[in-house]
Amino acid sequence: MQSRREAVPFAFVAETDRFRSNVTPPARQRPSLPEIAGRTLIGLTVVAGLVGSLLFGMPALQAGPQAGQTQQSEASEGR
């Protein structure tokens, strides 16, 4: 079976971008109080997790002279 393709004029395609429907979509429902509270709690949990991981991770990211001094002092005591 052969499929028959008809050419579509460019003006028709461009016209579809400007087409406005006269059918209005249904109004959006407002979120209820439990939904707002749940979203807020989820957001606070995510933010608290990020802040907590940052606070626990900061000491590991700091490369100060303290780490080098303790290794040298332990090595000198072992001699």
C-alpha cells in the first residue's frame, strides 16, 4: 500500500501558531491547607538535609596545618 502525502502550504502551518481557541480551560483548583503544609515540610526537609550535609562535610574539606602536624608528631614519637 502506498501512503499518499499531500503538501501542506507554509501559510497554513504558520497560521496554526496564531490560532486562539474560544474554549476556556477549566479553572485551576487552589491547593488545600494540608497540601500546602506537606509541600512546605518536604521543602524544609530537603533544605535541612543540604545544610546538614554541608555542616558535616566542611571539616573534611578543610585542609589545614592541623592534619599535617598530627601525622608528623606521631611519626616522631615512634622513633
